[in-house]
Amino acid sequence: MSDTDGKKPLGVGGGAGRSGQVKQSFSHGRTHNVVVETKRKRVVVPAKPGAASGGGRSPSAVSSDPSRRPAGISDAEMERRLAALKAAKAREVEEKAQREAEEKAREEERERRRLEAEAKEREEREREEALRLKAEEDQRRAREAELRAQKKAEVTKPKAPEARPAAPADRAAAEAAAARAETKGVTATAPRKTERERPADDRNNDRNKNRDDNRRTGKLSLSQAMDGEGGRQRSLAAMKRKQEKARQKAMGFSQRAEKQVRDVQLPETILVSELANRMAERTPDVIKSLMRMGLMVTGNQAVDADTAELVIDEFGHRAVRVSDSDVEQVIDQVQDKAEDLRPRAPIITIMGHVDHGKTSLLDAIRKANVVSGEAGGITQHIGAYQVKTESGALLTFLDTPGHAAFTSMRARGAHVTDIVVLVVAADDAVMPQTVEAINHAKAAKVPMIVAINKIDKHGADPQKVRTDLLQHEVVVEAMSGEVQDVEVSAKTGKGLDNLLEAIALQSEILELRSNPDRAALGAVIEAKLDVGRGPVATVLVQNGTLKRGDIFVVGEQWGKVRALINDKGERVDEAGPSVPVEVLGLDGTPAAGDVLNVVSTEAQAREIADYRIKAAKDKRAAAGAAITLDQMLAKAKADQNVAELPVVVKADVQGSAEAIVQALEKIGNDEVRVRVLHYGVGAITESDIGLAEASQAPVIGFNVRANAPARNSANQKGVEIRYYSIIYDLVDDIKAAASGLLSAEVRENFIGYAEIREVFRVTGVGNVAGCLVTEGVARRSAGVRLLRDNVVVHEGTLKTLKRYKDEVKEVQSGQECGMAFENYDDIRKGDVIEIFEREEVQRQL
Ligand SMILES: Nc1nc2c(ncn2[C@@H]2O[C@H](COP(=O)(O)OP(=O)(O)OP(=O)(O)O)[C@@H](O)[C@H]2O)c(=O)[nH]1
């Protein structure tokens, strides 16, 4: 449509219409003249097919050629249509132009931004460069000034007065002289000034001249810029200030960011959050660091000192190990002087296999020593007792037989036992627990005396015991060894005296001594919560003398001795070394094996007890919480496969509770185990029931009963309470219950073999094997395996078992039969059929 594109202007030609021009204007100042014509006369032309669509022609062509105009369209209509068309075209062109313009604007904006960024960058670079050059210039000047000062110092030296820079007066004189010389036609006699001899003014003038020259060149060097130049100087100065500010700021920052190495006080265990606090680091960072070490902890969990030290190192601080246990230093740690030591009674533990007569022997020894006529004839049971031998030696026996008690005491660090009496029944032999007892005694480096018991029994063979012991490196005296052996009968009392004398002798060899005149030190051998008397601990004094009124700390408990009761049930005022006494006046029940120390003041006792409670808590937290990833995985894996029988155990005395727990923990195998959720001393309480309910565990009461609220609670919650007074019954019951958790074992019994002699094809049945039962019996209901060259090729069931034509249930060995497999056809002559039955066997622990 453009007038420049060579197309004909719109029109019908030949003056058929009145022509005119329309000027179109577009963006960017472009214009466009369009020639249009207005029709005066309406010409009706019959419509030709395809004319309406124009057959690809432009509408202008249609309008210019009346013969092609659609029929029945008036000029005015045609004109309107053309105008509409034109307007549409114009709109289109306008929109396109607008789009282009927008795109161009966008492009320009992009370009502008790019240029801006470049300029900014350049400016930045220039500024940096300017600063660098300025710094260099400053340096150079400083050097120059220094040099000048040096030279000045040289020229002002008295030996070279002529070299002194001329004073203005001198200079005037010199100039006058020079003028005179000049007028005389003589070359200047004044010596030519060297650069350094020239006055500063001259040089400044030169420099200014230079600067002016340079300025004239149109170039601005950086030094010039620095030296002056009005506005520039100001902006550079401002820049300098800014730069200085930034530098100071940066320096300040770097000072602040500089790692401050701290001395971190590190106790034996520390909470992660506290550790972070002491290092002035963020807790999450510390947790991350611990995670990198494989420890999954939270801020509220404790870690041990070694782990914490690694973390402290990693953060670049210094660990300073401190011990909260410093509070314990008040406990008298002084070594006793040799002259203060007095002989003391040995402390004896009786060990041996089940039913070899430990309890009987202890009872026999006690009874034999009970002065006839003493109240009840039998002393009060306090966990230990003392006996006097005929020779007058005092011996202290621990009344908790078995190595469980011995080990648990030893595990707590209470080395109480001086001598172990190993009981071996003469009618039996060395049994597993005998060996364990030997090992325990050896591990604790405690000497042993072998008591060969039950010699009254028919069939007793003490010699066999002696030879059996040889296998376990226990060589008794009768076999020319060093271990004393005594034949006894707990039943008849025979040989008991010999045993006591043997113990006395061993004790003499050991030269057991202690200082009775010092603050007492003892070990708890049993503790219980007694109705009416409160917490009671049976303590074996090991050193010093425990007196009424003494203030003491024992494990996590403390107290003041309110009363002391000896093994005969008598109240005593004091207990010396190796004397067992019941101690009343504790603030809580300690644990067997806890050490008792007498201290000076209640405050000390309380402080130590508090520290120990905290330390134990932290230790438990550290042990229970800070599980390594490996442990977590192992646990998760183990938990999937192992069935657990949880139990809550309550017993009358600590010793029984521990013995029960140890026995229960031994029950189980890879698939099943007993888990003691909680154990303790005293009646079964509501809290025990609560715990049991939460884990769906039964509560076991050993010689204790549930109190009324606990009973009600147990009834309501359906928690089972079981009472026992014999440990073996208890263990057997739990073992049976744990066995119930074992999945039944499926056992296979082979019941017969058959050989395939022939294979027949039977329509509707498939391949049928003609067999001979070579062994056992073939049973229809049994499982079968097809063996080819002793390789199992199929396992399944029988579809049919026939004897002649009849379907039978079983076929005996030596008989022929026909067999077909369910869903299996590939049978061959010579194959062997193995017939088996499966049986489920309930396993036992
Ligand atoms: N004939 C005879 N029997 C004895 C003798 N000593 C113990 N017995 C019997 O052996 C059995 C077991 O004795 P205990 O004293 O209970 O044995 P124990 O080693 O303490 O057993 P546990 O406490 O179960 O480990 C009891 O029936 C005793 O009567 C003995 O010298 N002669």
C-alpha cells in the first residue's frame, strides 16, 4: 500500500471515481500517503463464484474492479468496508511498530545498564588505581623528604660552608656579581647550582612550571591530580577519607572476627549447650561438629570430657580439665602409718556351683559359733557375720553366697573380699559355676581355699574334686600345690573347724592390717528400705572405726549415724575394721558396693552427695544419650530381629534384686531376651505399675508385695504382678515366658525314598512315575523332592499315589507304586523321590 512500493494507487482508473489522498502517520515520524477514490455511481454486477473471497486477491483489487465487486453491495457499503479494512491494516502496522519500538526501548535500556555497569566498574578500577598511585607517590615523597633532610644535614656541616644554600641576601650579591661579570664579557663565575644546591623555592617554581606544561598537554597525571586541581583535590580527599574509614572499619572488623582462643573449663561430663556456651560458639555448630564425629546429640545432652576436648580442639580453643570431684578431696585420703596399723579379721566370701552347699556351709559355720542360749539361737540376718575360731581368730563371712554378689561388688570398686572359699560337692565334680568362681577369684587376685563338701554322702569322692581342679589350674595342697583344701560336711559339721583354721592361717599369711584410729571407710554389702527404721545399710568397715554420730557420705547418699547394730542384733556404739554393722540414719538407700566415708561436716557430706548425684546423672545421660551412629544402626537392626520380654523387678534387698537381674539378663539368645526395665528395693508401687503398663511388662516381686494403690492400679491397667520367694522359680518362669516368644522351629523328617523305574504318560494326568519305595514309606500327604544325581530338581507335593489302580494313602518300603507330582511333569527314569514331613517344634531357652 505504500506509495513507494510501486503498486498502483487504489482506484478504478479512467476518472470513474473521484480520487483523494489519505495521509497515514506512524511512529518514528514515518508517514504514508494512500490514494483513495470515492465512487459516485453504483454499478450492479452479477456475482461470480469465488469473487467474494477475492480468490486470493487483495480487497483493494476487488474494489478497484467493479466487475469483481460482490453482488448487491453499494458503493457506500464498499467504501465502508474498504475503510474498515484500511483501518484494520493501519492498526496492524501501528501495533507492529509499537512492538518494535518497545523492543528497541528495552534493548536501549539493557545497553544503558550495561554501559552504566561498565562505567561503574571502570570508575572503581580507576579509583583503586588512583589510590594505589597516590600511596606510591606519598611514599616517594616521604623518601625524597628523608633524602633531602639527609643531604641538608650534610651540606649544613661546618666543613662545607660554601655548599650552604644561598640566603636571599647572598643570592642578591651573587646575582649582582654575575651581572657585573656579564657586563665584563666574562662567563658567569658563579658556580652552577646543582639540583640539591638550588633553593626550595626554585624547585617549587620548576615543578609548578612543569605542572603547567603538563596541563597544557591536556593530560592529567595522577600525581597532578593528587597535588591540586581544585574540585578534583576535594573529591580525592573525600575519597581518601572514605578509604581510610573503610580501612579502619575493615581493621575493626577483622579484630572482631579474629578468633579468640579461650580456656574452656572442662568437667568430666558436660552438656552440649554448656560446652558451646563456654567456648562462646553457637550450639548448632557444636552439634554439627559432634555429628561429624558420629555422635547424634542435642543441646541438652551431655558428652564426656574426651569427646568435648576434641570439639574444643576443633574450635581452636584450649581445654582445661577440671574435676567436680574436687569436692571429694575432703575425704581423708591419708596413707596410714605402719605403726598405726593393727591386724584385722579377714573377710570371706563363699562361692561355688549351685547346690554344692554354700548356704548350708554358711549356716553351719554360723550355727556352730552361736553361743548356746543366745536369743533364738540364730543371729539376725544382716548380710555378714563374724565368727571366732577355737584359736581365737575372728573371721568375717559375707552372707551373700554366689559369685553374682561378689562380681557386682567388685564392679562397683568395692574390694571387700580377702579370701574366697570355693565349695565343691564331693559327690559331684567341678561344674561350670565352680569354674566361674575360680576365674572370679583369680581375676580379683583373691586367695582361695577349697572346701570339699558333702563328704558325709555316700559316693563322695574328694580325690576326684582335687584332680578335676587341676584342669583349672587350681593345685590343692593334697596335690602338692599351694591352695589349701579342707574336707567338710555342712550337714554333719565335720571338718568345719579345720576350715576355719585354714582360713585363719590364710589370713595370717595375708597379714591383713588396718588403722582403727581414723575416720571410717567401709563398703555397703546390702541396703534396704526398712518400714519403721527407714533406709538401712549393712556396712562392712574396712578401715578406721565407725562411731555413732559420725557424719558420712555413702555413694549418692549421706547421713549421720543414728544407730549401729551388729550381726547379733545388738546396738553398738562403734564398729572397727572388718566388723559388719547395720547403719541407721541415711537419707536414702545406697547400693550394694557403695563406699562409705566419714567426713567432718554435714555440709561436706551434702556437697559430695550432691556432686555424685549430678555426676551419676550426667554419666547416665552421656551413656544413654550419646549413641554413636553405628550403635544406633546396630540397635535399630537388632531391635527388628530380637523379641524382648520386658520386666520390672522389685526385691526385698539390693543383693537379691541384683542377683535376679543378672540371672534374668542371662536368659535369652540372638532372637529373644529379657529386658529389665527397672529394678529396685522395696514394695511394688504405683510408679512401678505405670512403668510396667507403658511397656506391657509384668512386675516381679521377690519377697515383696504390692501396696494397695499399686494393686488397684495393676487391676485397672491389667498389669500382671508375680510374687516369688525362690530365685530359681522366678528365673524358670521368665525363661518359659521368653521361650514363648521364640518362633517355633520347623523341623523336617525324612520318611522315605522311592526310585523311579519307569515313566508313563497317562492322558488327563500327565507323566506318572512307576516307582519302587526303597526306604521308609511314601505318604500321599507328605512333601516330596525330586532328586536327579543327588541334586534337588523339584520340591512340591504329590498329585497322586497309586498302588495298582487304587489311590492309596501310603506305600511301604519294598512296594511298587505310581506317583505323579502336582504341577510338575519333568520326571525321568532313575530319578529319586525323597519324601518328608514337616513338624513345628516349640523351642526352649
Ligand atoms: N549330705 C549333705 N548334703 C548337703 C551338704 N551340704 C549341703 N547339702 C545339701 O545340698 C543341698 C544344697 O545346699 P545349699 O546349701 O542350698 O547349696 P547352695 O550351694 O547354697 O545352693 P544355691 O544357694 O542354690 O546356690 C541342700 O539340700 C543341702 O541340704 C552336706 O555336707 N552333706
